[in-house]
Amino acid sequence: MNFLHLKYFQAVAKHEHITKAAQELNVSQPALSNTITRLEESLGIPLFTRQGRNIRLNSFGNAYLKRINKVFFELEKGKRELEEMVGAENGMISFATTFPSVLPYLLKDFLEIYPNAKFTQNQAFSEKEIIEQLKNQDIDLCLSTFPIINPEIEWYPLIDEEIFLSVPKSHRFASRNSIHLLEAAEESFISITPEYYFRQLTDHFCRQAGFEPNVVYQLSEAGIIQGLVELNLGVTFTPLTYIKHSNLQSVQLHIEEPICKRTIGLAWHKEHFMSHTVEEFIEFCKDFFISSDYATEHFANN
């Protein structure tokens, strides 16, 4: 048994398919099959149940896989600790976020304090993707607009952020300070595309109010959405963070009913090694989102 045998076992356990695992590892299928057989012989216990070409992890294999995953996790953690000590990754922060529109302002402010910090960003749309990336150590952190619930993940809520209804300046609601969402039931909505959690959330707000939104445009870029609103082509939902950092030429209405808010928070793996820079970024995010500028400021038209 050696390190390579364990890596091969981990890949086969992941796919439960010799051919797919062989393709991932870039080895021949017979070589991989022979390696798994030798591993089982060295342990004296079968790790897989074989039925023709199908291969399934059995109870022994599941128990062994948990131990192997911990071994590789600790090895990777140790590697990163050493890299931090010698400065190989000093200042590097890898993260994902579900609302990239805030990044220019968040990172700009952080880099003014920590100019040597470096960032790499992954895409993440769903809770499942975020958890997988955190577990695999693909990212240090995720800045998310919905809770990440998993026993291995730490979820730290930063702030409950209000979501407004944006309408054109010429709109019949534009002279008002607030609105009950049901009043907008007949409006044309311009929305983010469905794979984003924000879309799922705002559709839920509409259903709470008693209607299905008439979505006439679906786009993945918040700036274009706001541009279409300003052209009087519809209305949209806009979170406070985006409003704060954008020069919007639309009117923002407080929604009295239902309560329209989202929770912004940070997620990280409880056992993941964190560099000093990552720890500083966490503390910075806490201050960035709970400052009085975000928590208490109101708009002139409210």
C-alpha cells in the first residue's frame, strides 16, 4: 500500500466507476483495476461490491474512505501551513461569492489597508457548490447572500440587508416612499436569471404577496437590469448594498409588506487552515457590512 494506491481508491470511490476514475487520473483502466485489487488484498477486505461492470462502495469501503479523506485533508492542511510559514501563499485569499456586484468596493477598501493581499475568485450559485468547494479546499471563504448549513461549515451572519423595489423616475409609484408589494402585481419585472439565489428569493417575495411576477426580461448583469429600469421597461428588486455603491437613476421604494430582506454572511470550513491574511479579511468584512453607513443610513426619498 502506498500514497498512490490511496489516491486511486479515493477517485474510484468518488465516481464508483473504473473508466471515469481512470480518465480523471489519466491512467489505463486495467492498471487502475489492478491497483484497487492489490489494495483490497493488502487490507484483506473487499472495499467495493462488483456486479458485472458496475462497482459500488460497500460498508467497509465507506468506513475506509472517511479515514482516507481525513488523511488527505490533514496533508493538504499541513502543506498550506508550511507554505504560509515560508511565504509561498502569503497574502493570498481564495473565495467565492453569490453577489459579485459588491466586490469592487469591498476589495478596494481592503486593499487600501492590506495592499499586498491577492485574491482568486471561484463562481458559486448554489449551497451545494459552496459546500463542495469549501470541503475540497478550493476556497478559503464564501461571501454568501443565503445561509450555508452543514456540520463541517461555519456560517457567520454579517447583516440582514433590505431589498427595495426600483422603479423608473416617470413611474406612477415614483413619488411615493414605500409600497405594498401586491400593488406591483401587474408590473413588468426585470429579473436576474433563475440560477441565482436572489431570483429565487425575490420570486418568493412575490408569492408571499399573492402573485407570480410577470418577468419580461431575465439577465445575469445587474447593471444592465438597472439600465432597462431607467429606460422605463419595467421594475426590479435591488438590494441595499448595490444601491449604496451605484449611481442609480431610478427610484427606490421601501417594501412595507412582505418584509423583503436577505442575510449576508461568511462561510468557511471549521477545520480549514487559515492564513493571517484570511483572518484579517474576515474581520474586515464584519466591519464593512455592519458599519453605521450600511446599518442605519436611509435614502432621501424614504
